[in-house]
Amino acid sequence: MSRTLTALLAGSLLAAPLSAQRPVHTYSIVARDSATGQLGVAVQSHWFSVGALVPWAEAGVGAVATQSFIDVSYGPLGLGLLRAGRTAPEALRGLVAADPHPEVRQVAIVDAAGNVAVHTGEMAIAEAGHRTGAGYTVQANLMLPATVPAAMARAYESARGDLAERLLAAIEAAQAEGGDIRGRQSAAILVVSGTPTGKPWLDRLFDLRVEDHPEPVKELRRLVHLARAYQHMNAGDEAVTQGDVEGALREYSTAAAMVPDAATNGEMVFWHAVALVNAGRVDESIPLFRRAFAVDANWRELVRRLPRAKQLPEDPAIMARITGRG
């Protein structure tokens, strides 16, 4: 281990006394997708805003979940060790060795090669335990039944779909098995790409949090679905930029079909309609504009502002047809 990393561990880890550590008892999964290299963490806890504390991930580096009587620095320091070339087991050994209170910690790490490591301290509140498998580890403490980690492992291994879908399946299984003995409050999912782009904001494929909710895992799944729809919206915007009108229309249409509820669909159908007008297909745009206007009349006012921004043609006849004033 380099002198710099040794100093970081000695000087940064566990600066607060044990009594000051936050009791973020929870269940989580860290995993790497062997096909794509994506890395991710999903977590649920009866603690406000768990997503700000437990999940850490960096594209091409690894993922960390730090919980129980949490020391948040395990996250950035763990990623720092992985970035410096340590494997997940090596990084975990370094973190635990520098910790004066490892007996109350629960921490899990997966590296970019798929190596996993997990520590459940002997003083983590029962029921506490973990399970590991190929490229993943699940861990839980303060659970109602001791069977939660096993249920999570089964669900993750049997689930289909991308990494985000399988992470969700694992935490849904934990909740179905009984979950946190105190109940539920917040949840989060963080998934990053396998290869870094040099632009961290692009590497974060999913970075979603439910801060306080009676059904946080259920709400998290809704947000993941909504995020997938907006990924299609973003792809449509990119297609417009590239001059691929047909590609943009396909992406916008897919997004709108994924989110049928009126409150959100106003946004999606509006920009689909704008793309149709710019493709010269005004007749097809009219029903979509009407749907958006029915959600909120302010969409009609926005239509009037778009020609100046070069987002719609400066054609009074077309504007009148769109707004229903012609």
C-alpha cells in the first residue's frame, strides 16, 4: 500500500468516536455485470436518505456499500484503494485493519474484475449476515429474519435483465422476506458503466434515491422505469442533434409509451410533437399537442416561445394550428 493511501486510512478513517457513528442498519447488494462490466449498488434502510451514505461506485473501478454503524469514509477510501490497483479483498483488509471498531461495521466491495469481499462485524445487530456469489455480494443487518441474505442471493441469480433490474430484484426479495425489523423508509440505486468515459456524469447510468417513503423499494422501481423512459428522451434529443429525425421520433414515441400517466406524459408527448413539426409532419403533431395542453395549459404558452429559440418554425399559420387558434 502506498504511503499516501496509508496516510489517508490512518488520518481519515473513523475520525469520529464510535458513539457518533450513524446507525444506518440496512440491506444492500453490490455487483458487477460480467457481460457489460457495469458496477452497482442497491440499498434499503429504515433511515432517512440512505442513498447519501451507503452506495459508492466509480466506472472501471468498483462499488462499495458501507452500513451498520456506518463510517461513510469506507466508500471513498475503498474506491481510492481500488483505483490504486488493490483488489476488493485487499482493499477491504486495509479498511478493516485501520478501523478501531470493525466489530460494528458491515461493508461490501466489488472491483472492476468482479472480485468481491464483505465484512460483517460480530457486533452488527442481529439478524446480520451476508452471502457472496460470482461478481456480487449481499449483506444485511437488523433484519427481521436471518434468511434475508439468502433470499437476496437467490433473487439476484435468477433475475433476468440488465444490472439495474437484477439489483432491484434482490432488494425486492429482501423486503418480501421480511426486511428491516424496524420497517422501511429510504432506498437507492447507483449503477455506473464498465468503462469510464472521462465524464463521470455520463458514467452514471442510474443514480436514484428515495429519501423518505412508506414503500421505498416500490417507489425506487417506479423511478428506475421513469429513468429508462427519459433515457429514450435523451437519445431522441441526441438524434435530433445528429439530424436523424426518424430516429428521434422513434425514441420519443418509445418514451411516451413507457409513461402513460398524464402528469409525466405531458412532457414526453410535447417534445415528441415538436419533433414531428420540425420533420414537416404537423398533422401528426396536433393530437400530441392537445394531450400536453390538457395536462397543463402552460404547454401552449411554451409553444409560442419556441420559434424565437429556433425550436419551432417561425410560421404563424403553423403556430395557429398547433395552439388551436387558427
